[in-house]
Amino acid sequence: MVRLGAMWKRKILLILMAYASSAIPSLAGSGKPIWAKAATDLHPGCDRVPPTPQLISSPDGRVRVEVLCRAHGRDEDPSLYLRITLPGGMSHEIGLDKGSDELLWAPDSKAFFVDGGETAISGFFVSVYRIENDGVTKLDVTGAAQRDMVRSFPPCNAYNRDGTTLCKTIEDNPEYNMSGISWVNDSSALVVMAEVPCSGEYGGIMCQVLGYKLDAETGSILQRMTARELKKRWQREMAWQLRIPDPPRYGAPYRQP
């Protein structure tokens, strides 16, 4: 039997950390999405013998997506991958990133995105998968939003930040949380919640939130929203209640006593 210990421990941690964070969603229960309210939670029957795939077909019924499990050993959790069968019958197998949690199809059936999280407070990601001709292309569309978050909440100016070179590393290679909320205009754009991870190493900017409408192919920023604007316009599409963070604080770094 394949064991799911670590996978479920991570989900439980997400629940617990929700109470310490301004933005991290809480889970209403197993089998429900975490970020996008209309998404489908990824839960293939990995613990069954034989494993049972999960079917998530496109809205028009022409593309078949199966979520399957790949076992790695008795003491390791399985990894998830997709088998995507296109209208002409051609199929593609694509591995999912570790921590993938939910999938949301675009209304026009030309693309879907996958939300996930590497830990309970950081590493939240969204990946876009576009159906084109006889192929499937995976796109990372959050680069511009990452850079805008650094400009909006400069880590090396944050009060009580880690006093080492960590803030410079964050500036150069930001890995702020990015979670897909909804599709806009069929598959042409998506709404993303961006968050500074709720970790003490970020000091006075921890838990800060912005919203973005991004071009679903290029990642260009089409619209930028404050946390309040994001909540007002898109709360109905979120699987959790977004809490507005306190204002950021800037100043001296943390000093060892």
C-alpha cells in the first residue's frame, strides 16, 4: 500500500498556519480546493490497489485529463502526474510539481492552471497548461508579478528583517507566494493572489498581499490590485476568506541581543 503521510501532514499544516497568516487559506475539509473556489482538488486514489486515477475533463468534454499516482517506495509519498488525451486521441504524460493541490479549467477549454504549495507558508505556485494543436505547453506566468512585488515591498528596507545578505537574495531571486484564483476572458488572462510569505525572515513586510490580472501566455501585468481591491473584486472566487494584512513596516534590521 502506498502511504500518504507527508501529503496529508502538509495539508494539516496549511490549516494550522492559516490562523497565523493574513492570507493563507484554511481548508474547509479534505477534498475541497484551497485557493480557487471553482477548482477541483487533486485526490487520485493513490492508497488503493490498484491506484485509481481521477478524471477532470475539459468543460467542452473534448480533452480528458487523468490525475495519476507514481509510487517511489514504501516510505515515500507518491508523486502525481497528468495523462492528457486530446480530441484527436493523442495523449501526453506530464509530471506535476511537488505540492500540486488543485486544477481549474478555463471556460473555453483551451487551458487550465494548477495551484500548489511546497510548504505551509511558502512556495505557493501557479502553473498554466495550454492546449495547442496536438501538444500541451506548461507556462510560468508569474515572473513580472514577482518583480513587481519586490518593488512594492522591498525586502532590504523591511523593519526587523534578517540582517544578513538574505534580503539581497530575495531581491535578486524572489519566490513570493503566487496562487491562481480565476480565469478572465476565457483563457486569455488569470487573476493571481501574490503574498510575501508569513515568515519572520521577511520582517515588516511579511504577509503583504497584492492581486494581479496576468496575461495567460506572456505573464504581462494587465491589472494591479491592492489587497482590499482584490478582496472586493474577487473574494467570490476564492476558496477562503482573504484577510487584509496590517500595513508594511520599514526600518532597521533585526539585531542579535
